[in-house]
Amino acid sequence: MVAVSQPNYADPETWKPAKLSDEMIPDLRKEFRKKFPNVENCASPEENVGKPRLHRNEDIVIGKAYGSLKKWFVAEMNLQGWRCDGPEDDGGPFEFQWFVVDPGGKIRFLDSGMWLVDAGDYDNDGKSELVFAIGRYDLGGYELFYDEFRKRAVFEFIYH
């Protein structure tokens, strides 16, 4: 739920679920590898000792993706195959990571452990802002990305 004091809720950039181009996917995986150059995983839950492990490009899964009329994209990615006992590392490659792709194809990391809630022009500047809910271990809240993803506002709370 997003509350605004004025009725500014239109989404002028019309963000919608999107299918990423075949050219964009390798570039996203490359950025994911830059963000996580060294990954530790266990051989099995019984062993439960994290060691450096290699992973294939196919193990980097692209989940949800959204695009705008202005050719911006955001994509959720994570590494498949967590084999340790217990939860994945908070903020690590096995957790959902979000990246943004600008109209020129430049890719940047946004944040991890969140999901897209809404897009709207909450400040009535003619541009859409994106709101994500934070869902990390013992941490909740919201992140608002604006000014073509150059800025963000964060509201966080701890559960315990």
C-alpha cells in the first residue's frame, strides 16, 4: 500500500511485466558475476561447509522482470542450487538480487531481498517511481527508487 497526500498515483511510464531480450540476458548474467565473483556453497547439507564453488551461467536465473515505455528494465536474479543446511546468506547470490537496465543498455545493481510493489508518479513530476518491499532476515520496510534510479529513499524496521 502506498499513501500519498495528493492524488498522484498514475504511472506515466507504464511499468509492466516484461520479457527480456536474448541480447540483454548475457549482459545481466555478466553483471551478476561482477557483483558475486566468488561464491561459496556446500557440497551437501550434511557436509554443511561452504567452499568456493563454480557455477554455470544457467545457474544464474532471471526471475521477474519489468519494463517501461521509456525502455527501462528491472530484473530479479539469483543463483540456484543452495546446498548448505539453513537459510541462504542474507544478501548473498542465492537471494533475489535486483538490477536496472537503462535505455542505453547500461546495467546497475539496485539491492537484494526485496520485491516490486508498485510504480507510480507519487511526487507528480511526470516520471514514475518504483516501490519495493524489503523482505530480508529480521528486516522489513520499503525502498523507493526515483530520478531514473539515481536516488532512493529507504524505510526499514527490525522485526525483533
